Amino acid sequence: MSAAKIIRFPDLRPKDQQDADLTPEELVDDYLEHLCAPLVGWVPYRERERLREEARSHLEGRAHAYGIDGFAPQEAMRRSIERFGKSARLSEEFLETWLNYQSQGKIVQKLGLNNAYALFFFGQMAALSYLFLNLRLVFPPSSSLRFGESVHRFDAIGMPLPDGSIWTYLFLGIVFLAPFVAGWLTGRMAVLHAARAVYHMMLPIIIGTFFLGVALLPSREGLFVALAETLWWLPVGCLTAHVAAAVTWRRRCAYHSIPIRRNL
Amino acid sequence: MPKDDGLNKKHAITLILAVLGDGTRHGYDIAREVERRSQGQLNLPDGSFYPILRQLEGEELIQSTWIGEEGSRRKRVYSLTRSGEAELAQHVEAWRSFAGAMDRVITRKTDWLVRALLLGERFHA
């Protein structure tokens, strides 16, 4: 005997009518779920529970006051929720406060968590591009792997781009792809003001790369990296970080553990 | 913080510290008191108070504790710390100075306008 299969048809009624079925308690649960769900993974459970309990108490208090003014319980709760504010915006404000004031570690506290992420990812990309740059200079195409001999070439020649070595392609590849990769990772990790964090952290990286490029003259690739960082990494990195952060935040806000009928 | 209220986070901090300066209160109570004292002019979304309360707690300007029994509806009440009181005094001083300066500028401009209008009327007469 097969188990009976329950088929749930989608509720096609307008949202207002769908909400008419919800009790005040369900409305509060729904709202609090939307408020706290985006914080999962960043804010510890205990803190989220505290926010949930305080918000519930607040909403019930405000709804009670509306009830005294003559509103029906459901309408009173709806007004109370409306007065409390949009859940997505409040989650964002709460998360921002949490990240600013609960960050661990001196460097992170000094930089801010978002800036620390941006510096970490873009710094790694800059270091990687320099690694490939130097490997290309030390091991030019058709050279043997005699390290000492190759180092002499490093000083003497301002090598043209490209020179056909595997390092050239890796170097150009990393310069091209870095803002996408680092921007996306930054946006995923630092969902609030990710583009601003990239902008703030790219400036010291660009300045550092520029001075390193000057130090590497007559080889011009160092300056090429600084130029690429300014004209390519900075705008594309900011844009990618912004898009990644928006996508991540939207997904988090859409997350819920109970059926939600309306995004309050 | 909604922009059309003309309030920024700094103002909200001042409001919260000022309300807590008069005694211990919970979140809803703070929101209601701000509304009452401003006669409904300062309409912050109620939820905006909580991130700010967390921030002030992180800066050790306020402290909080639960009241009520475990399991039943509890409320978290907030009160000013010593450093919070000092901060409140600074905020009040800064606001008075700012409001005074604004007032002086506006009043002077208004005086000048009134004089100009009166002069214009005399001229036409």
C-alpha cells in the first residue's frame, strides 16, 4: 500500500488576503524570522535570540498600545510591525553594528572587518601577480633553470610584453581575473559596504605597487601592474564586490525556516 | 535611519542617552519616551533603536540586564554607565552649541530680510 501523497497547491490569492489568515503571533514569527535569518553565520545564536526576544517584546508592547487605541489584534500587530521598520534594513543595521563592535583581533579592529577582507583578498592577488611577474623575469622562455644566471638577466633587460613564456600568460591572466575573483570573494564575505571597502584598501595597494614598480625599473612590468590596478582592478573590483554583496544579502534575506507568505 | 526624518545616527544616540539619563528603561519604553517628549515629531522606526543600543553597550556607555522570570516574557532594561553620563553631557553641550549657532545665523538672516523688506516698503511709499 503506497503512502498517501499530499499535494499542496500554491496560494494564488492576493497577498493581503493571504495575510488575513495569519494570527498576530504568526505575523510576529514571520517578521522575526525575516529579521534574524540574514544574521545566521555572522551573529552568534545567543545574540540573535536576544534580538528576537527584545523585538518580540517591543512588537507586542506596541501592538498592545494600538489595541488600546481600538485596533483589532491583527491590525494592531500589523501596524506595530510596520512601525518597527523593514526587516532587511534592520538586519543590515544590526549586522553592521555587530561587525564593527564585536570584531576580534587588533588588525581587524583597526581596519574594520570589511576592509580586512578586501585587503586580504586583493593583497593576495597583488602578491600573486608579482610572483608570476618575477618568475617570468627570472625564468624567461627557453632559459634553463639555472637560477644564478637568470638573476643577471633580471637587471639588464626591460622585457617586452608578452614574451611567450607560461609565466607571461599566468601573469596577464591573474592581472585580468584578479578583480573578479577578489571582488567576488570580498563581496561574499563583507556584505555591507563591500565596494567601499575595496576602494579603501585598493588605494594603499596601488601606491605600494607603484613604488615597487619604480624600484623594478628598467623592467616596466611593475608599473604595468600599478596601472592595471588603477584602471582595471579598482573599478571592476568595486563593481564585482558590490554585485556579490547584493546577491549574497538578497539570498540571505530570502532564507527562512518557516513558510513565509509575505516579505514584511 | 530614514533620511527624511532629518535625523542621523549621532542624533539618535543623543536621544537614547538623554532618555536613559532619567532612569532605567527597556527598548520599547525608550522609543515611546522619545515619541512622547518630541510630541511625535521625531519618528524613528522602532527597530532602529536596537542596533544603536548594541553599539552603545559595546562602547560601554550603557549596560543592560534582563528583568522578568526565565521562560515568561522577559524584558531587557538599559541604564547609563558612568562613562555614558559623561558622554551624554558632551552630547548635550555639543547640541546646544550647534543649535545656538544655527539659531544665530538664521535669526540674523531673518533680521536682515525684514529690514530689507521694510526699506523697500518705505522706498515705494
